[in-house]
Amino acid sequence: MRHSKTVAFRHFGAPLTSPGEAMYDPAAWRDYFVMVGGGAAALTGLVFVAMTLHLNEIVDHPVHRHRARTILTGLTAVFLRCGLVLMAGQSRQAVAVELIAVLLVVEVILYRSIREALRAADMGVVLRTLGSFACLVTEQAGAALLFAGAIWGLYVVGVGMIASFVFMVTGAWLLLVGVGSSRPTDVLSRD
């Protein structure tokens, strides 16, 4: 008995005509974007609280301001992108345009922020910023592929999004360590 190609790509009981169709099934991506968006929202809240505890130190130092601005922007933008992808009834083109639009805004903020912090930043800060920027561009490329019909572009978006978490979480840690190390010694001895 010969099985047709359609049976080979069955997903949730519905026959599909190609593997690309199975990859873009919005229901199949729901858990991923709920997990990543929820994680980004939780981290945004935690980082925001941690930053408010050290607000003066962050505001007074250009590199700390840069890290704070880009971490909060990055985490908030991940949450926004996940929310946009989860909106029901959208075509792949609509999702791609929304992703690209949010990513462009984040890239502008990242660029303006590093320009402001550049005089006080060491090479590590610059390299981390370039790494974050590469993650954003990777996501944008994935969204462009998705728009053009390459459904696997959503996987590229996912990889860029997860990779950006490495920069945001470690950046938050470096910010808090940097703020803690720049506190006067008499304040540290009272803690």
C-alpha cells in the first residue's frame, strides 16, 4: 500500500502538503512564543526593580545608562514581538512586517545608546553591543525570509531571539556588578 506525501506530514490530525506548511502552523509556535514572551516579561520586571534600587549610579554613568537602556529595551521588545506573533489570524507576511518594525526601533535605540556611551565604554561593551546587534539583524533576516515565503525564517527569528537573551541576561548581571563595584566603600561597609 502506497502512502501519499500528504500523510507523511500530518500535524494535529490535519493533512499538510509540505513540511514548510507544518513549520508555520501558528498553533505549533504558540508554546514557544508564550514561553519566551513570559520569560522576557518576568525578566523585565526583575531587572526594572534591580535598576530602581541603583538608579543614581546608573543615571550618573554613561556605560551603566547604556546597559540599562538596552537591556530594558531588548527585553520589552522580545515581549512585544512574542505578543505580536501570537495575535490570531495573521498571515506570515503580517507577522514578518511587525517583527521587522519592532526590530528597527530596537536597532535605532541600540545605535543611539552606544554612540552616547562610546567615550566611556571599553572594547568589551562595544563587542557586546555588536553581538546584540547581530542577534537583531539575524531576527530581521529571518522575518524577511518569512515574508518572502521561506517559512523556516521563523526558526531563524527564534534562534536570534534566544541568542539575544544571552546578551541581555549577562548584560544585566554586568550592570549590577558594575554598579555595585562603583559604590563608595563606606556605603559597602554598611551593607
